[in-house]
Amino acid sequence: MCFSAGASFTGGVIISAIGVATIIKVHKPSQIVFASIPLFFGFQQFVEGCMWLILQHPEYARFQNIFTYIFLIMAQVFWPIMVPLAVLHMEKNLKKIKVLRILLGFGALVSLYYTYCLCYYHATPQISGYHILYTVDSPKTLTFIAFILYLISSITPLFLSSIKRTHLLGILMSLSCLVSMIFFTLYLTSVWCFFAAFISAVIYWILHDSKKEFNFRKKSY
């Protein structure tokens, strides 16, 4: 949804609708963080839609820094914490909980690193082709390590989780990230969000089936 303002806003509406439907499927407090991921994506798409308008219309330039940092904070600071935290809240296996806590620790380190970069280095967005390129003048020495830890903390928990079908979500996220890296390397932060609708639909599916099983067991008793 990162190819134009219209596409971003349309994606935001669709993903937010999926997000509302997903929240309705929540039947345990432990699922709230996981269920809120589509709403997170939806809001992120609205923010990038605003970025398109700001970059295309100089009269809105005063809002550029605000929306740039909102988008980057969501993409780089919140996401590596949100995924392991969401999976951790739903997990019941004690051994996996210990590993998930470690992954959450990795995510926290990555978030702190990106927070530092956003605080002390300038971020510049620009339209390049049909994508928005976000450039942060941060130290290049830690970029690769931070990115690897970002992937580990945001994808590995989905393969580790005992919750049914979360591994499918992990596969989808891995493929979407791989496609973005191969074909749109410079625009990874922006283009990866194109897959948010598919990811959100899988999250809805997971919670939909979980609620069906919950209601079935409830009736059985």
C-alpha cells in the first residue's frame, strides 16, 4: 500500500476494517496485543498516506518531520517489541516463555538502538519512483547487526509459538520481507507494509478459529 497516497489510504481503510473485526474475535485478555496488530498496520498506512501528500504538496512541509517520525517509530521502535510481546502473552509453554523473553529482550535492544538513531540523527523521506525512501543518517557500523536482531525478534516468535497457525504467519512475514529485500532493498521500511493486509488477514483467521474452538469447548462443558 506504499505506492501512492490513494493506495495507502485505501490500504489503511481495508486493514483497519480487518483490525476491528479481529478485535471482536478476542475472547482472552492475553490476545489483545496480538489482535491489535492489524489496527497498528492500518494506522501506519494512514500515516504514510499523509506522507505522500506532504511530499507532493510543499504547503504541507511543516508537517513532514512529525509524520516521518511517527512512521519510523512505528516501523522501527514499536514493531520489534510488539511481536514477541504479543506471542509471549498468549504462550503457555514454560520453556517457550523463557525463550520468548530472550527474544523480547533482543527486540527491546533493537528498539533502543533505533530510538537513539531517531533522536540524534536526521531522518529524511523522499519520493523515489513509486515508493517513499526513508533515510536516517545513523552509524553504518551497527546497521546490519540491528537489522538481523530486528528480524530475529519480529519473526522468530511466530515460529516458536504454540498457538495454532502462527507459523503460517511467520512464513508469510518471512516471504514478504525477503521479497522486499530482493526487489526493493532501498525502500524496505516502506514497501514491506504492502504485505500488511495479508498479514492482518492471517491474524484475523488465527483468532477467528481460536474463538470457534473456545466457544465449542464452552458449549461442551
